[in-house]
Amino acid sequence: MSETMIPYLLFVLPGVLMLFLLTRLVKILRQRRVLKYVDPMWAMDLMGRVRQLKVRGMEEDAVLLVQDEIGMDEDTARSWVRCV
């Protein structure tokens, strides 16, 4: 049975690796696109969501939100959340 699994693993593992790399590349490109152009309405919406999280005492969630939405590194996102 293990001999029949080897060909499948030779095709599945590189496929999974390529899918992972492709999703990382899309995320990086999306973050760069967002940093180049930020829609004012979208920025106000993001600031409102960050303020709501801060009021609820969920500052770490606000930092993660900023990191995911804008692509900032953790220290910059934390500083930005403190300023909002």
C-alpha cells in the first residue's frame, strides 16, 4: 500500500506547496496595492472599527485588524492603533 501512495505524494505535496506560495504572493500583492492607494471612505471605516475595538478593550484585535487590512508590521500597527 505504501508503494501506491508514493506517486500520489509526489504530485500532492508540490501542489500543496505551490498553492501555499500562491496564496502568500496574492496576500503580499494585495497589501502593496492597498498601501499605494487608500480610499478615504475605507480608511474612515477602518478607523471606526479600530476605535470600537479599543473601546471594548480589545487593542490586540485592533492591531491584528490593521495588520491584515493594511499590511503593516506589528510595531507600526501597534503605534498606529495607539494614535487612533
